[in-house]
Amino acid sequence: RRLEHELRFAIAKQELSLVYQPQARTNSREIVGFEALVRWHHEERGPVPPSVFIPIAEEYGLILQIGEWVLRQACKEAARWERPLSVAVNVSTAQLHSPNFVRITREILMQTGLPPSRLELEITETALIRDPGRALIALRQLKELGVRIAMDDFGTGYSSLTNLLAFPFDKIKIDGSFIKSVHVNRHAATIVRAVLGLGHGLELPVLAEGVETEEELAFLCAESCQEAQGYLLGKPQAIEKYLHVTTDRS
Ligand code: G
Ligand code: G
Ligand code: MN
Ligand code: NA
């Protein structure tokens, strides 16, 4: 059977789940939130990575359904965390451009009781390109709900600087590829410093992705990067590895 066919039934068969990766302050390492990342455990194939099935979902028109499941599940779960930390959810191009996305997000927030201020939506620059006017309207309406918007994978897309001015972002996430190179290639360090300067100038907090070593974290701390995410601070895992969750459903 083809993967595309089986992905259609993954939600109903309860084969999808979420793992969470901590986002922490660089100076204190205090966890301030988690990024939700979807996982598919196929009954026969075992785990199928999102780098494989998300593109398939996008190609075969399944991403709206999967994206909605992810958003609802992340909000439902976060509402039961012992501490009111933020939850970041990835939003695909098709979701952002869907005429129903803002309404669905509002309904999910109401139904799960998650305060909108705890939800952060991660949008890549690539997702803005299809119809920038439509994307801008959606982002403004989402901000009116009280959710925050982060620019994901910053530095890997197109015309980043224009996008920072034209769209109402609340945070910049520097792509992990720049962090990996910081101690290998001095030009990567220059780029990271430039993005941090941009963030400070625009009063946007910056989060560095893919932080794997103490050296990288020390560099980011010294350069006043506020937040970091990466294997050094925690891998994507079941939330119970990081937090107590209440079972009270009242
Ligand atoms: O989770 P990983 O650790 O393997 O993620 C691989 C890629 O899949 C990343 O680019 C990540 O943004 C994407 N991804 C993970 N979870 C989701 C999701 O819920 N929705 C979307 N659209 N992309 C996701
Ligand atoms: O594209 P996005 O940033 O949403 O996806 C995050 C991806 O980065 C996931 O695949 C996640 O597993 C991966 N990731 C998270 N932390 C690290 C890290 O420290 N190093 C590497 N190589 N990948 C990471
Ligand atoms: Mn992301
Ligand atoms: Na990213």
C-alpha cells in the first residue's frame, strides 16, 4: 500500500501523536515554552518521520486535516500542563491560506480553553509567498485573537527583511543551519550577529534553533540572544518527560 493512502487513515487509527521540544532562556536555561512536533507511528512500518509524511500530506491534500488535528491536540494538551507555558505549533502554507484557518483556530481556543496568549504559531517565509495579501489578512486576524506569530527557519527563505517589516511577527527563529556553523565558519557567526541586531532594532525577540553544544549556547548568551531550542536543552519527547500534566477534565 502507498504511504499516501495509509496517511489518510492515520488520524482515525490514532497513529499520530505529538512530542514537545523545550524552548529556554539562554542565560538561565529556564524553559518558557515547547514546540509541538507531530509523529506518525505506522502499525507495520513503525515511525515515519515528518520530513517524509508532511510533504506527502501537502501534495495529496491531507495537510489541512492533519494540521487541524495537530493544532487541536496541542491546545488540548497544553491546557492541562501544570504550568502555563507557551506552546508553538507549525502552520503549513495551505493552512495559512485556507479561508477557514482563523475561524478554526478561534474555535479550538474556545473549545480547549487555552488562553490565546499561550499559543504561538510558527510560519515560514515560504508560506507567505503563495498569496502575500491573503497571508497578511490571516496573520492580522490571528493576532486579533491574541495569539503570537513566530517566523520559523529564518534565513533560509526569500526576502526575509521585507517580510519582517510587512508581516506582524512577534519573534524570529534563526534556522539551526546557521547555529551549527557558528564555530566552524566565522561568516555564520556574522550572520547570526546580524539577525540578533535586526531583532534588537525591531524589538523582536530572537530564538536560536538547533543548539547542540555548550559553545553555541555561550556564544548566543554573549550575543544577547534571548531564547534557544535544540538537543542541548532537550530533544523532542513526550511532554511527561518535561512536565506534570493534570488528569482533571472538569
Ligand atoms: O519533527 P522534526 O523533528 O523531524 O521535524 C521535521 C520537519 O517537519 C520540520 O521542518 C518541522 O517543522 C516539520 N513538522 C513537524 N511537525 C509539524 C507539524 O505539526 N506541522 C507541520 N506543518 N510541520 C511539522
Ligand atoms: O523546521 P522546524 O524548525 O519546525 O523543525 C524542527 C526540526 O529540527 C525537527 O526536525 C527537530 O527534530 C529538529 N531539531 C531540533 N533540535 C535540533 C538540534 O539540536 N539539532 C538538529 N540537527 N536538529 C534539531
Ligand atoms: Mn518550527
Ligand atoms: Na525551524
